Amino acid sequence: MSKRTLFQFFHWYSPGDGHLWKEVAEKAPYLSQIGITDVWLPPAYKGASGASSVGYDTYDLFDLGEFDQKGSVTTKYGVKAAFENACRALVDHGLRPIHDVVLNHKMGADEKESVVVRRVNSEDRTQIEDDDLKALAYTRFTFPGRAGKYSEFIWDKQCFSGVDVIEQPDEAGVFRLMNEYGEGQWNDEVDDELGNFDYLMGADVEFRNNAVYEELKYWGRWFSEQVPVAGFRLDAAKHIPAWFFKDWVGHMRDAVGTDLFVVAEYWHPDMTTLTNYLELVDKQLMLFDVALHHRFHDASKAGGEFDMRTIFDGSLVSSIPDHAVTLVDNHDTQPLQSLEATVEPWFKPLAYALILLREHGTPCVFYPDLYGAEYSDKAVDGSQQTVNMPAITCLSKLIEARKRFGNGPQSEHFDDARVIGFVRHGTERKPGCVVVMSNGGEGQISVDLGLGHSSTSFVDFLGHREGEITTDDSGRADFPTNGGSVSVWVRQDAL
């Protein structure tokens, strides 16, 4: 795979008012210039909360900000024309649009239906009561604002496997919809958390209904006709049967292009679980390296007490690098969000150097880390909190360094618990670099670069260290770094 650098162009609290699609078009030239190759865009279709929806409460997949539904024509990010323009701007600047696909559930139904359900133990979803319960549930989606344009498909109770709210009796919880699919059981080939993790929220899509399956394939083809598509980020993969994504991704590659980049959000740190999932989907996609993110979080909290030699222990990129998308933070891990495990700002330059400049894995850069973010929301205790996520000042240089100097084979210098480094040795035509970092005090690593680099001057591309380092006649030198910092040493004549 060619060297790719993915950029997540949103976070949970990205400004609304249709601003984001315009910003994508405006920032495309800069992102391309510094070395971003792929841009992950948020869900573009209408959510149940209309213009305030981040996009994960999917209502109508065919409404890309075109119809007056859920209180607005626009989505949080803009109208369809602005979305189309943003995607064209990315392509015009050599960037590949990666689209967020949320197929697990639907929310904001237009009508209630009479249903038969069985109560489910929310802590063990395999425990489903034997008694049927008649009730009402919001399971009918008619999309009146769209009035059948693009698709006349009506979603009803046969299209869903479960709900979390019923009426008459009025209850909240987890309820298995009793229909003709699955004989009252959840889908298999899902995560085993809570016994069976098929159900997540809202009206849970029943993928065993062939009409649903064909509609979602049709939607994928339709979507790729509306805007340029270079790949997908698949939401909530733990909750969707692996056989469905195996088939759906294969279908999309046949219909759109065999080189589609696909990464699934299977949020699990266990390597055995992820390996099994990759086998189930015939290794057709990549996964986020959750374990490495948590190592970064732990290292940032522990400071100099963390053994940097163990930073990649248990990570996906160390075991199955060709299927690993590495990240530092994302919209779910940022402060005040559901999977909050934020990496402390001081450690982020080190973490980004470890995913951007090493040989393996496809790195993903998070919007607030490049541009900063400030927002307010309620914390778990109910208090209103203001969060400031500062931009990482050296991040643009690290991305550029990946583009210019992240070349050639790699050798590691993981001999010290506090100061570690690695060398990208470059190729015949492209220069490499020496990366050194410390989570404690100032330190250095000694590197023998060989006769091809004898008596050569090196400078810190990030500017964290002033002056030059000159190798001896054999190509050896000690490359330093500041405490709690990272330096990227490159040949001065390569600048």
C-alpha cells in the first residue's frame, strides 16, 4: 500500500450552521500541501436531531442536506450542494474522500407500529424472556419530506431486530422484536460483550431481512454516484454481523472500485478478538488500533514512570500492521465523550511521531490536534464544563516529515525505558530521518548510519533542538532530544 495519511476532519463538537463542508473546501489546499492524502468526513446524511445531529443518530441515508426533514433542510455540516463541492475540492487537490457509514441503527421514526416484543436482560442480551408482549414502537420510517425521491423503500418493524423504548406499556430497556427473522434470537458474528452485542441503540437494523440487505447495497451504489468516494469508515462494527460487512464491502468494491480504502470501527483492544474479526470479513478491511491508543493514554498519564520500551505491546500495528489504522484520539475519546481516554497534550507530539514516522500502519490525525478546539458540555456529574483542546504546534511539521522523510527500512533503538528512537534509513532517491523522544529528562541515542552518512550535518526538523549534529567518519553520532519531547533529525542537505 502506498504511504497514506488520514485526517479526521471533524470532532464531536464541530461547529454547526453548515460551516464544515465550506471549511473542508477551504482547507483542502493546505492539507494536501503538508502531506495529508485521505480525508475522513463525518456522516453526511440527515440524523434524527436534524441540523444539530453529529450524524450517528441516522434517520434518512438518502437525505444529504436536501429535504426539509427533522426541522431543517441542512444537516449540521451544510446542504447537499456544499457537500458535493467539498468532495470535489478534496479530489481537485489530490485528496481522497473517506465517508462515514452508519448502518447499524435508525432513529427518529415517523410513525409508531403495533409490535410484539420480548424483554431482554440489558446486562446479558442472551437472556430473552419467553413471554410475548404487545406494545407500540417507533419502527416505521416513511421519510415524508423526501416523498420517495431516490428510493421508495419504507422501513417497518420487519426491518429491525430490537428497540429500546416501547409504549402501552411505557417502558425503556432492551426489547427483541419478534418478527420472521432469527427465530427470536439476535444476529451472530457480533461481539460477545454483554453476551451478544447486536443491539446498540434506537431501532436496530435486521440485516437478515433480504429487502434491507439489498436496500443498503443500493444506497451504497447511489451514494457513490452523488459524490467522489475513495473509501469508507464503518461505524459500530462490533454490533453488525461480520458476514454483512464482508458482503457489503465486496459489493462496493465491485461497484465503485477495487482500491476502496475501508476501515471499521471495531472498538476492542484484544488482539484475538480483532484477528478473529478480520478472518470473518476475509481481511477486506482495516481496523483502528484501539490498544495502541490506550497505551498512549496510559503513557501520557504516567509521565516518566511509563516504560517507553513497551509502548507497542499488545497493539494491532505490532501484530497485523497491514490492517492497522493508528490514532492518538478521535471524536469518541475526546473529553466529555463516551469512550473518553484522552491523550495528554504534552505526550501527543511523541505519539504522533510514533504513528506518522514509523514504517508500519496507516496513521489518522484528529482535527483538534491540528487546529485546536474549544467547547462546553455536561460532564457525567451533571456540571457544565468547558474544554480546551490545544493545537499541537509541531503536528503540521510531523505530517510534512512523514511525507518527506518517512522513507525506507526501519531500525529501532528501544534500549532505554525513558529515551527511545528509531531510524528510517531512506531509499536511493528519498531521504530518511532519525527520531528520538523522551518521556523523562533530556536524553540521546547513539546511531551508526554507515559510511553513506559520514561527516554529515543533521538538524532537528521540528526545531525543538537548535544547532547541528555531525556524524563522524564512520557515520556515527549521538542524537539528542529534550525532556518530554521529540526530535526528528534529518540531513541538512535534504532540506
